[in-house]
Amino acid sequence: MTAADAHPPHNVRAPGPTAHDATAPAPPRVTAAGPAPHDITAPDFTPHAVATVLGSAVGDALGAPFEFGPGGAFSARFPRAGHGSEMCGGGGWDPGEATDDTQMAVLVGESLLECGGLELPDIFRRFQRWAAARPKDIGLQTEDVLTNGEPWDRAAALHFQVNQRAAGNGALMRAATSAVHFAGRGRDATMDAGRRIAALTHGDRAAWEGTAIFHEVVRVALAGGDPLTALPDTLAAVHPDHRARYATVLAPDWHPDQATEFNGAVWPCLGSAVWALRTTDSYEEALRAAVDIGGDTDTVAAVTGGLAGAVYGPDAIPRRWTEPLHVPLPGFGDRVLGAAELAGLARRLAA
Ligand SMILES: [Mg+2]
């Protein structure tokens, strides 16, 4: 599961004015000379890493009550940005309650810290323990892979052999913690880690590549680059068999209406998140746009929130969204993480 084709490292330049944020001041974390390709040791790297993890969790909780609903439902209920109690709960979720997306991301993050690195069997065991505790929400495929009794390195592949459909967004949705942890290792290392963790539950390489792209986009943002400008280079590092399909959904003129699958699939989910980032100018607006797409709103917003958090940093995430945030961890006692615990986890992962 290594990258099939190696490419020279991409030099991430300091962000200048772009079509994306022509009016935004350059982030202060970048020196005038710009960062070295893999230099994310600038003083305020950690806050943006925290915002990646926190931003994803907030998106998950914000979108959960609207899951499987129609497009436009969020803005119809909350027409004015910056106002209202958008962390409204519903559909079985308490206000601010994060779902499987964030729960699994926490499990990955805690495994990385407690094992001192990537121990795939340990992550798989934590996933199994969590799945056995019957979480409120779990993807059908993820549940099957985690409960079919097969070993960690065969369960997902066997599921894919039998079902031939395994390109859901269930690996992409939980990637914020690992993306933060591996961002300092450079492009190839972070994309490879993304692929390996995705493969624990998803046998389809399309899911690996989508998760790898998310890892790299976060890395570029944390390095002070513009992840949208860097997308062509990111795509060059995608497995050739999957490059064209991702190029389509990540193209500047792609719109979620053009999706050819439900956004529970990995391609339109990632494409929609990047679209939400590209077509807005703030964390809050990106998240409003993501939830308003409808469909798999918790996951599209979790992915969007991770990207927008990495780009805009923690001060951009509304406090009225982080205050009610909480992450139950089924299978792990009565643990419930709040925003402060999530931020602490992110800080340790970025250290
Ligand atoms: Mg979910």
C-alpha cells in the first residue's frame, strides 16, 4: 500500500493573493521567504492543527441533525450567518453531539499517541471495541468489516471481494487526527498513512486515495500554503487509476449538483468539501454551504470542517458551535470529550 508512483516533492510556496481569498491578509505564520516544503515548525502551526480536529468535529455535530435531508434545509432554518442556535440537535442527536466520524477520528488519534506511531492492528482493535458497543451511527460497510471476525489485514479486502462496492466516505470522514499527526512528515508519508488507515475498513482504493488527498490538503494548509492552488500537485500524487475521477470532482468549476453518486460516496463527498471551501471566505460560511448541500451532511461537513479549520485557524470557529460540542466514545466507559479535550488531543498529535 505504498504510493504506486513517486513524484518529486512539491514546493509549497507562501500564499499570495489568490482567487480564493484575494482580500485576506497573508497568514502571519509564514515567513516572507515562505516555508520549506515540509517545514511546519512555524510557531502557530499547532493552533491550525487544533482547528483541523476541532473544525471537523464541529462540522460533524452541526450536520448530524440534517443527515439525509434535502438541500437548502439548513439555510431555510438558519437564514442569517452569525446568528442562531445552529447546534440544534435532532434526528436522535443532542445539540452539539458528534457522531461516528469524530468518534473514530478520536480512536485513531489516541492510538497514534499511545502506540507512539502507526500501529494498524491497534487502531483496528479500538474500532472493533467501539463497534461492539453499538454506537448510534456506524456505516454499514464499516460495521460489517469490524464485526465479520476476519483479521485486521484481511477484513476490509474480503468485504470488497464479496461486495465490490467499498468507496464510501467512511474512511475520509475520520481523517482529521491522522492528517494532523502526519503533516510534519511530508507529502508522501502523510498520504501513505492516510491510505493505510483507510484500508482498515475500506477495500476499495478509491477510498484510500480520497483519504490521502485529504491528508495532503491539510498538510499544505498547515504548512502555510494555499491547498486549492496546490490541488494539481496533490492530484499528481494520486494513484493513476484514480486520478481522473478525483480531478473531475476537485476541478474549480465542479459543483455538488454534478455529482454522479450520493455524497455518501468518497468522490462527491471530498469534492463537495473542497467546493464549500473554494466558494466561501470563512470557516462559518464553508460549513453553512456544506450542510446546505443535504444528503450525508454530517460527513460532508466533517470533511469541510477539517479543511476549513486547517485554513482559517481556531479563532474562525464560532464559540457558540464549540461550546455545546461533545464526543461520546461508546465502548470506552463513560468518556465524553468536549472541545477542550479534543484540542488537547490535537496539540499532542501535532507535537
Ligand atoms: Mg456520522
